[in-house]
Amino acid sequence: MPYIITIAGKSCEAMDFAASELKKYLLMMSPEGSAEYRIGLFTQFGIRSDDIADPELDDAVYIDTKSDNIIAGSNPRSVLFAVYRFLYENGCRFLRPGRRNRQPFTLKIERAVQQECRDRSRMPSSA
């Protein structure tokens, strides 16, 4: 079963983009994986937002992957923030913007250098 991303309630441009970003980066991080995620607004999942002054202007996120696989935000922009937060917490890093920097970051070592001394107390100080 591949990754299934469901948008709860009425879809909009920001939530469509959040769903496509979530699927794209999950496939980059784990092509063989499979899971089902639901994304949407707090109101669509019955998540209380009493402590948020203005849910349309103030961003708040909710991520529950232990039981329901819900990624939610207080407004559509917050849903995108929640998706990026979820990806970040799972090891995805966004190092640079741009299409050519979408590949997972890999470090290439061109040569190995051996330390001059095993005993670091005898190494010359740089101070």
C-alpha cells in the first residue's frame, strides 16, 4: 500500500500543496514505505483551539501519528507548517531552496586524514 494522503473537508490551494509536499517528501525519504495520513483544519477534526486568539491569523499545529495519523493546523497555512514540522521531526531537512536541491543531502568524503598524535594532550594548540 503506498502513501495515502486524505484532505479532510473542503480543499483549498494551500492544503492541496501541503498534501503534495507530504507525499513527495515521504516518497523521497522512504520509497518502499506505506501509510495513510489525514490533513486538515482543527475544526474538521474536532481539535479544540480555545487558547488561540484568532485561528485565521495565529498559526497552531497538531500532529498525532501514534493513533490517528492526523496532521492539522488552525488555518490552511498552518496545515502546510504542520506538514513541514512533521517531515522535519522525521529527519527531513530543507537545506537550500531550489529545484536542484531537492535530493536528499549526502556528504562526500574525498580523502581521509589521519591525526598526527594519538594523545590529544600532546597536540599543538591552535590558541
